[in-house]
Amino acid sequence: MLVHQILKSKGDSKVITIAPGTSVANAAQTLAERRIGGLIVSADGETVAGIISERDIVRSLAVRGAVCLQETVDQMMTHNPVCCSRGESADTVLERMTDGRFRHMPVVEDGKLVGIVTIGDLVKARLDELAMEKDALQGMIMGH
């Protein structure tokens, strides 16, 4: 399965972004309200400057306390995050996410943000593929 198929299955392709200079507290509120685990940091909603995740915020809270909530997202974000393209395979992207120990990956084409995939999206896609393969094999065995 390819990344573009996963994006298509997700439906709404609008990626939630947050502007540099926004407070970490605001980012945390957006993450909670939207029930998502990561935000792309972008000045224009099209280019990827970085990414900030729940993990980033929680780790900073644990080390430095609530003072970190007053910082801006561009102070805490991962700069120049690993990105993928629509044409990449889900397995390749899943492997990169697992190796890098992160759960969100921006999808970029020609320098423009076109989507985001999560490790959950990729696992679901893989499970769906396995279920289809199982059904096909059962059909072959049963003579259908």
C-alpha cells in the first residue's frame, strides 16, 4: 500500500498546522481539542518548519515544569522533521518511523505539505492488507 492510498482512506486531507510563535500551552490545547498527537509547525500552512507532539510537551513538562508552557512551539518543536511523499510505500514509512521512534510524519510533495500519516494509520493499513490476503487465501483453499 502507498501513502497516497492511506491519505485517501483518511478522507479529510486538511492538516492541522500551528504558526511559529504560538505558545506551547496553545499547542497543547489544540492537540487536546482536536484529539490528535502532533501538529505541523508552519508559517503559511504549506511549508513544514517543524513538528511538535504530545510527547515533546510531556517530556519538557517532566524535566522543566510548567514554565515550558509559556515557550513558543518553535522553541520546542523538532526542526526539519523526517517527511515522506505520497508515492512511498507504507512499509517503508513505517520502518522509518519505528527506527526514528516517532509517530507522525508529514507528507510533502514539491515542498508543499499535502498530508500527515501516523503510525496508527500505517498499522491500520497493514492490518487491512493482511485481512485481504487472508480472505484471498481462504477463498483459494475453499475453491471460491
